[in-house]
Amino acid sequence: MTPPPTKQGIGTAQILIVVAILGILGVLGYRALRNTPGSFLAGPAEYELQYRPADFNYNIDPETALAILQNPRRYRREFDELVHDINTDILRHVSNRLGLNDSLQQEVMLEYDRQHPQLTELYYQDFMRLRDTSAALYETWYDEGGQKVTEIFEEVASNYTCFMLNKVLAAVIRTRNGNILARGADVQNPCSIAMGEALRPLVARMRERAAIEDFSRSKGLFQEKVENVIGELATIEVRDKKGISKNLQTTIWGMNVSETDVEITALSILKVGFRLNEYFDLALDEQNKTVRITLPEPEILSHEVLPKVEKLDIGWLREVKGANIDEGVNALRESFREDALESDVMDRAKIQAQQLMETMFGPLVGNIGAGYRLEVSFRGAPERVTQGSLG
């Protein structure tokens, strides 16, 4: 017997309704999955950023980074890895500051890995071009090789950091009319965060390391030039004037038969300072951020006495002789030296040396980094003269 046609029609309609419902649910499910941030079907997600504080942490060893930057051709693969590590550290910090969830942060890293080969090639080509054109600047008394390559790398990184950041975030986070939705305290442009909170502190640490290495490498050259070129450092000149009178008599049988009066004055020019060709030490203490200069104890470097005979009344027996004049001048010389040594001339020489070392080496110490200071001490002396913080 043939079934009633009305039952067959009802069954077909039900099937069509079920298929339509399943189709609608499938489309809705696809759209929901596609718009889930970090899912494999997701495109750029519209995301309202929740700004939050975060410290910048980097995994870059400044000493290793400098070795790579000073030999980029030899360490090309390491150069690419350095660029990768720096940029991913920056992206990680910016992601934390923007409050991106874990899935979006993972997508940010994956997106950068896709763009890294192109970016690192741009870094390398620009770095080599600027480094080659600056090579003539390396020939200086103080070798600034490490600091120079650090400055060049900072220039290159500054040119590409914002470009890299915008390109990666735009591929992960949907913008609204070119803008990212954000709220929270201390809302800043992501580029400002990357440059001010990440790149500049990182480069500053590299620059300080470069200054330390440059100083250590050039320390021997400094000492050699100071010892050979300066030799003796006169810091104090003492001028004085003294006089002496002498009466010479000739007696016969206890009677004065002839008498000569001599009056001598003398100008003394005495120089006190340091024999740097005998000792001069320059040392860097990284732990205490101190550059120590040790000088020998001050001493009299030269002493010139210019005598003048003010009065000479010679008796008829002419008692005065050359030895008498020399004896008077020598007596004046000894008196000048005793007066100088009993005065504060040695302490004043140390103060002058401290000020002179500050003038000579202060810019160098300040160039190493903020907080570094210069200390001047004297060999064999317990006291130490310390300069304030530089930089």
C-alpha cells in the first residue's frame, strides 16, 4: 500500500528546516571562531587595550652584543639573532604594557618571526653603511670604537623600531579608523613606549659597557702618554725673598786691622709637584663606579736662587772671597727650603693636582656613564681626595 503523500511532504520539510538551522549555526560558529583572538582562523581582532604598568626586562648581554657589533661581518648570524632578541624583548614589553592577553602575545611573536628576515636585512645593510662612512672617526687618541658602533646601532634601531612595531601590531590587532581602542592609566602611543621604556634604556646599558671596555683598552695608552709627555707636573710655584748680612774682619795680635761688610739679598723660585714619569696609575672600579688616579707624593722639583749683592764695603786687606759669597747664598737656599717645607705648600700642591686631574680626566669619567666619579689619591698617603659624582 502506498503511504499517504501528506506524511512524505512533512518529512521533507522537516529535513529542510533542520539543514537550514544547521547551516545558520555553522555560519555563526565560524564567525565566532574567526573572531576569537589568537585562534587559527582569526584575523586582526578588535581589542580594547587595558594599559598597565610593566618593567622592561631584556635578555641581551651587553658585552656579547658589543663584540657582535664590532665584527658584524664575522658574526652575521649572531647579528641577526641580536636583532631578533632585541625586537622580541621590545614587543614583549609593549604587549605587557598594552595588556594583551596570552593568545594575542603569542600571535605577536609569531607575526614578528614571519617578518624578521626582511627586518634584519634592513638593519644589517643600514648598520654597515653607517659604520663604513664613520670609520675615519675611529682614529682618535681615545679609541671610541665600542661607543661609536653603539651609537650607529641606536640610530638604525630608532629608524625601524616604530615601523616594526606598527607593522606587527596592525597584523594582530584590528584598528578602528587607524586607531587602537585603549583605556587605563598612563595611556601612551605604543611607539613611545617602545622607544622610551625599552630601546633607549637597553642602548644606554650597551653604551655604558662600551665606554668601560674602551677605557680599559686605552688605559695603557693613557698612562704611557702621561708619563712620557708630561713627565713632571709642577702645580705650585713659591716665590720668596730673603737677605743676609755678613761682617768679615781681619785681626792681628787681637786687634781689628781691616773690616769688610757684605749684604746679600736673593729671590727664590721653588716649584713643587709630581714626578709622573716615576709613578702614575689609572684604574677603573666597575663595582663602585669609580676611576682612581694614584699620583706620587709631591716633592720639590726645582729650586732656583737668584742672588744680588746689595752692599759690599771691602777693607784694605780685601777679606771677601768667592767662597764667602757662595756660603751666604747656600745659607739663603737652605732657609728658603726649610720655610717651604714647614708651610702648607705640599697640601696645596695636592689640591692643585686634584683640580688638574679633574680638568684632564673629568670628561672621560663622565663619558663612561651616569654615577661614575673620579678619585685622586697619593702613593703612600692614607688620605684620599675624592671628586663628586660626574655625568
